[in-house]
Amino acid sequence: MSEALLGSWYAVLNAELNNMQPYLDMFKLMENPRLEPLDFNGQKFGKLTYSAFEGCTDYEEVLRETRMLISILTGAMRIKWEPGHLFVVNIVRVFEDGREEKLPPHGRPVRIELGMGYVVRK
């Protein structure tokens, strides 16, 4: 089996003004998807794991699932202003040997050539 098909995924989330605690409190009993605290350099983030990530072979699939879950989580809390919207900091792939690869919170750039010029989407 190739290395590309091995390992697991999780998403690192944050809220506006670094206010993750209301989300962590609200969803602490949720099993799947699961939102857990993740401390990095003294800053609190959320670690989002989900069983649907297991079948993913590309980080853009995980990113799409994560964005869908964020809209559900903020909708369930009826978030409009406080504590702030969730956003993706990184998508992380964990290989079977424990090594982690951090991937960007946006998809791969797409280049479209239209005759004389081209457009790049990030």
C-alpha cells in the first residue's frame, strides 16, 4: 500500500479573537465529529477529528468536509457575532510513523489561461 493512502487527518480550527472556549464547551460531549482543545505556543486552538476524514486521500477533501462542519457547528450555536466565526488554520495529515504534515487552509491554486493572460485562484 502506498504512503499516500496511509495515516489519518485532523483540522486545526480557531475562532475570531482567539475565543475557542465557547465552542469547546458547547461540543465537548460530541463524539463524531469531535472538537478537542489543542494548545500550541500558549494559544488555544480546536482539533477537529471526524470519521469521514478516514477515507480521504487528498487534503482538499478534508478541507471541504471541514468547511461543511464549520457551517453546521456555527449554525447549531446560532453564531452571528460572539464568540466569533470558526476558521481553518491548517489541515494536518498524520502518517502511521507519527510524522505530521501541515497543509494550508485553502485549496491548491488553479491556473486558467484565457488567450492572452491567465487567472490564479487561491
